[in-house]
Amino acid sequence: MSIRQANQLESFLAFSEANRAWFYTIAAACVAIIGWLDWLVVNVSLGFLYIVPILLASATLRRLPMIILATACGVLREMFSPVHGQPGAVGRTLIGIAGFAMAGFFVSELNRNRKLVTRHLDELEEQIQRRRQVEEELRAVIDTSPLAVLTLDSTGRVLLANESAKQLVGFQQPLVSGQEIQPYLPILTRFLAVQHSAGALRTTVESRGQRVNGDVFLANIWLSTYATDSGPQLAAFIWDASENLRDREGTGLNSMMATSRVLIGAVSHEIRNLAAAALSAHRGLASLAGIDHSEHFRALGTIITALERIAASGLRLSSGQRAAVANLSMLLDEFRVVIEPAFRDAGISINWQLAAGLPLVQGDHHSLLQVFLNLARNSERALESAEPKTLTVESGLENDLVMVRFRDSGCGVSNPDDLFMPFQPGAQATGLGLYIARAVVRSYSGDLRYEPQSRGSCFVLQLWPADDGQERHQS
């Protein structure tokens, strides 16, 4: 059957299905006309013409109506046949019914197969449309992604690179496909080599990258390898982390300098107090007869005066610290992200009781985070041999001040009066942690203190809301 004939048959079957009532009417009229003509013509049988209404109606008839129609046509053919009444009538009738039924079933099955093929083609076309739509959406995501997207073949040559990748490495547009990646991101070709022996890889790596013009950048890379018929290939998502590195190091330097100024101020305050006491004692010794002519006495006075100058210089340096404002809610979220995994591994449960809508507080974000981490690590050490192991972190407003409490279920503190003194005997490392932490908080007019409780220990940070803290600094 040619394509043209198949199209004509398809059109006929589709038209008959859409106009069933008309086709049934025409088929019934044809049966009646053929029967009447067959009755008029005595010597010639026209029963073979019953195949016409059978073919007209069979495209949409079900099996039982088809059998009934074929039976009716077979009976009419035998009734008006010239050999009607002779032996073998039943056999001829059954043969006629079978022939008409088979023709009808053939067309009916042909129509059913047409429907199945049409439905399958519709589903296939819909799937192709969806796949094409997904591919277009995926391509749009890749092309507009701020991440550089690269795919490499087994030799380390570029198969695909989006616009961000071209800008990141500095590829020229016509030369992207087939470009070797080794001179710019050599670590990618190393992972391709590893894939041969280790199988598929999925990992994140930080590495040095180089642009076409020679500029160096820090690349954060999410990559995966996969096998194809032409060999292993690699897909990589690359982010230029150079700006974040600069910001991180700059922030770390600023935080270190701020903490150093606080520490220098605290130490200078202690030196000033000691120098004041030594000066008072020196003046008392001056009343002794003849001692003011002693060289050692005059040298002691010079040393005390130098200590006072050093203390005054340190205090002036610490007083130059700029006012800062921190978002306590964001700070506590970052603190939670940092400590929860380590505490979970240590078997310590953390109970967070954080009030909503806390105001901004006076203090440097990174410095306060270091204070929180110091207190958390102290609690972690205190809970190593305790049962149960629980740390509760509370925050809220009390008397217009923002209070943050760290409660643990450890063994508590035996000598609370010595907690914030530096270089205390028995302390971890140098014993400067709590001393520096309180100095940092006090540099923003806040305070860090210990609250006694029946079991465990509790440290309280008292922070001023941003507006109140600024007014307090100005006063």
C-alpha cells in the first residue's frame, strides 16, 4: 500500500468515526437497496454487494453489532439467491456470514490499530515536545547561570562552555569547542585521569586557576565524571572565589586588629592600676630620709613613669576603636551552623531558646562570634564527663538590654571569682579566653559575667541595643 493510499484510508476511517450516525444510516439503506435489487433480479445473485454496507459500518461497530449485521446480510444473500431452497443452504449461509464478519472485523481491527498508532504518535510527539522544552529550559539555565559550566571529553578538551565559563577563563568565542583546559584548570584533567581507575567521581575542590591573559584566580569547583562510549567525560561547575577570599582575609584582619586593640586596652588598664599602686608606694618611700638621693630609687621612679606612659598609650590605642553594630539573630544562626555538627558528634544536645525580633546590638559581628565560640568550647570541655550532656542557649530582652545565656549541665565552677583573671592556675592553655572575651564585650559597653546555679554553669552576655549603645559610647 502506497503512502497516498494509506493517507486516503486514514482519512476515510477518521471521517467515518466522526460521522457514525450518517454511516449507519447509509449502511442500512444500502442493505435494503441491495436486498430489493437481489429480489428483483431472479437469475443473478447480487449478495456479494452486501460487503459494501459491511465495510461502511464496520469501522465503528463493536463486535456484537458487527456479527448481527453480518448475520443479517448472510441470511438475505441466501434468501434472494437463485439457488435458494436447494440442499446446502445452511452451509452457504454460514459461509456468507463468516465472509461478511471477517471483512468487517478486518476493517474494525484496522481502525483499532489506527487509533493505537495515532495515540502512540500523539504521546511520542508530546514526549518530544516536553523533552525539547526541558532541553531549552536547561540550556537557558546553563547559559544564564553565574556559575561557569564546562564539560570535557576524555582528552581534557572542552565540549561545552557557557557564557560565564568563557568570561571566567577568557576563551575567545570561535575557539571554545576543542580548547584544552590543562593550561587554565589543570586539576580537571587530573580528575579525568583518576576516573580511569576509580570509577565515577562526585566531589568539590578548591584550586588555583589561570585565565588566558595570565591572571590567577581562586576556583571553587563542583565536578563529576561519567562514562560514555567514547571514554570518560567530566562536568564541572566553577565559581571564582577570589573576591570572597579577599573579603574573608580583610574581615579576618579587621577582626584580629579589633581584638588586639581590646586586649592591649585591657592589659594597659591592668598595667595602669599596677603603676598607680607602685607610684603610691614610691611616694611613700620618698619620705624616708636620704632615700631620694639613691640612684636605685630614682631608677624605680623612672620605671614607674615609663609604665604609666605605656599604659596611657595602650588605652589611647584601644579608645580609637570604631563603633560597630551586629545583627544578633544572624549572628546566632551562624553560630548554630558552626557548633552543631561538633556538638552532635560529641553526644551533646543543644537546646535553643531564642527570642524573635531581637534588636541590633552594639558590637562587631566577628568579635562577638568569637566570644560565643569561646563560651561554647568551654561548655564542651565541661560536658566531656558529664551526664546528661546538655547546653542551653537563651536570648531575650531584659530591662531594655539584650541578654544571651549559655547554660550547661557540667560540673560547674569551683572558684567563680577567678574566672576572668588571666594566667590562672589549672586553666586550659594560657587562661586568657574568658579574660579576652569579657574585654571584647566590655569594649562595646556590654558585660560578660558568671551566674551561679544549683548545677552546671551559666555565662551571661549583656549587650546594649544599637541606639542605646551608641548613646552610651558618646556619653
